[in-house]
Amino acid sequence: RGSSVIRALSASPLALHALKNDIAARGLSVHFSPNIAIISYNDFVRLTEKQPQQMAW
């Protein structure tokens, strides 16, 4: 919450998302910024489907 990086990102026009399972696995649920949307893996897949391809492997 007090991170200068989170404050800077929150002030930008970006939408911030984090995976719920990753947050739980690292015990960060209590310390998580309310400015970041917590999403499931299914939500993550939906987000990637909406966005143009950024990198080709």
C-alpha cells in the first residue's frame, strides 16, 4: 500500500491486475493494494484474449 511504485502505477491510466492464487501463495492478501484488481486464472485468460499479441515465441 505504501509502495512508491504502486502509487506511481495507480496514478497512471493503466489497469493493474494480480492473480488471486499468486497473492494467496505468497501471503500478500492482507498487504495488497485496493488499487489492483485481483483476478482468477480464467480472468487472466480472458484479458490475454482481449489484448493484441505483444510477443511471438
